[in-house]
Amino acid sequence: MARPNKQGVDYFPLDVHLDDKVTIIEAEHGLIGFAILIKLLQKIYSEGYFYECGEVQQILFCKSISTDRNTVTTIINDCVKWGIFNEKLFNEYNILTSKGIQTRYFQAIYKRTDVKVIKEYLLIDVSDRNNIRYYSVLDNGNKDASIVSDIESTQSKVKESKENNNKEEIKKEDEIPIDEKQFNYLEYHTYYDLVEHAKKEESWFDSLLRLLKLEKETILSELENFPVVQEAKGNKVTNLKDFKNHFFNYMNLRKDDLRKVERKKSEISIVDRLEIERQKYFEILKKEQNGISKSTAV
């Protein structure tokens, strides 16, 4: 029996500086509000791009985090109220999702060959993806219903037929190492592809080190976080050349702040080393004093 295709993801990005919507939840509910929001995001991404939030699901979720249902329900309602989760889909289908969640999810699973999507739940356009099968929700007037129809949309059938006809070609393409593929806008439309390719260009990376005068670890960290920052701003990827220029300009604006962070880390490191040396000195001094005391006693 074939193993069912995985729908969820194993991790998701969490920004260091969160927006005001999250701050409001924390202000109104304290750390418990923030913790439950993160738990909800974990649940959503573990299952895909949405989480069914009916009565049964809420009871099981509350049990899993050892929190009373009234608290969780209140926090969920406030998350919907402040736009962290989409209000329309929550009211119509009792699901938790958002444009940001769906954007990050479909970026993460772009290499998968078979992704099931419920048309009514979509908040973003994924029509350019060739790995998606579309389904419909059988509502029948019940807002709690989330049953997936066995009937695929016409668009899905056309795409699946095209994939079957070109199965061998797709397989061969998947076997080509990433550094040998041509990075053009039509085939590779995410920042993540370009990040992986750019990291392999040693001459370009050496130029960044020389021009920006930043540590390698700092540039790598910023490069890996760059896709999340740019797509959160709604910026579109074009090609590798533009990507590299865009990243350099972005880093050039941030280099002074990043250097301050590096200096601070260096200062902390020096303080830590001095503290270690101080502790060693006092240990030696203590041993010497104990030796003197023993010799005097004799």
C-alpha cells in the first residue's frame, strides 16, 4: 500500500520582530496568549495551510496544551478579530488560515509532486503551480463541514493530465543538480531557490565579505532570512542577477546596524573570557591560601 503524501511541514519561520497584531494579543492575554498563538501556528503548519477549528478539534487542542477551552476560544476569537486569521473563512468554514500562512506554506512545499488544495480555502493565487490538485468543500449548509469532494476541478484535471503525459520529462528535470539548472523567472519563482543557488557562488560571496566588511555568519544568516523579509513586503523575485543586486543593496543599508550587533557580540565574548580568567585566578589564589594555611598549622 502506498504511503499517503505528506501535507504538513516540519518547521515554519518566526520573525524576531512581530507585527502589531501579535503585540495586541500578548497585551490583552499576556504570555499565555502568545504561547497559544504559536501552538495554533504549529498545528496549522503541521497539517498544511489551514486548521479545522470546530468543537471537537478545539476540545482536543485544549487537552493537548492543558488549557481550558474558554481561554483558548477567547484567544482564537481575538486572533480572528485582529486579522491574524482570516475572518471570512473562519466564519464560513471554521478554519484558521491567512494569506501569510498560505504564502509561507506553498513556498515550503514547492518541490512536492502532489499537493491537495481545497479551492474555497485559498486566499492566494497558486494557479502557476503544476503540483496541485484542486478539491471542493461539500458544505450542505453546515458551517462545520470540511469534507473534501472526490471530484476534482476541471483545472486540476487538465494539469494532472499534462503531468502524466510529461512524467518522464519531469522526472529527468528533478534529477538535474540545482547548480546546473537555469534560474529563470518562469521555472523558479521563489526567493528560496535563488538563495540556495547564490550561496554556491563563492566569488560573489567573497565580494560581499570584502565590500560589506561583515562576518560570514552574519551574511549567511541575513541571506537565509531574506526571502521571508522580501515576500512579506510583497516584493517579487525576477532572476539571479537581480536577486544578487537586490540583496547587496538591502545589506548595504543594514550593514552599520549589523556591525553594531557584531561588536556587541564581540564585547560580550570578551567579557565572558575575562570572567573565566577571573574565576581561574580566584581558584588558584584560593588553593595557594589553603596551602599556606596547612603549612602554618604544621
